[in-house]
Amino acid sequence: MGTTISQWTFETSLPATAGPYVAELGVSPGSALGFHAGTATYSSPLGNGSSHSFSANTWAVNDYWQFSVSTLNYQNIVVSWDQVSSPTGPGTFELFWSTDDSSFTPLGSDYSVLVQCNS
């Protein structure tokens, strides 16, 4: 089993703003934040089997979530996450990586996200 570098559960940070939020678990603090071109409301609702999440409304083109973690001196890095969308949210996302926090490269291609309907 490998070392958890950074892990966000949003169980203690309970996001209510764009952030940044420090990872709750792991050996490196990292940071998580949201970026919306327009006004957005951030929240930490129940979602997809978790007690809390990092959520925002009013998504537009070029809005994003960013999780920054130093992987210096680590190899064979594995990234994983759990993500859903609402009926009014985006359904397609893309994962990017960077070594300098300014030039970003896509990792794979666009992917679709399950729409979670609360009734």
C-alpha cells in the first residue's frame, strides 16, 4: 500500500467559499479551491454517499476545481476521486496536470459524470 500524499474528505473543512482548503488527511497539506468566472454559491452538501462535499452552482465555460499537491520525491503517483453532477450542473469534465502551476496538460480526454438526482 502506498503513501497518501493528500486527501480531502470535506468532513472537517465544510466548504462554504471558493477556498483554498487544506487536505484533511495525508503527509502533504495541498490545497483545494474552486474558480467561477461569475458569482457562485459554494456549499458542502450531502452527496454520493458522503456526509459532505465541495459544491458550487452557476457553472460556466472555463470554471474549474483545482487540487494542488507537491509530489516531489514521489513516483508512480495515483490520482483518484469521486464526483457527481446535479441536473443543472456540468456533465463533462477534463483532468489536467502541471509541474509549474501555470502550464497545464490534459490527462486523457473529456469524461462524463453521473447526474445525481435527489428526490
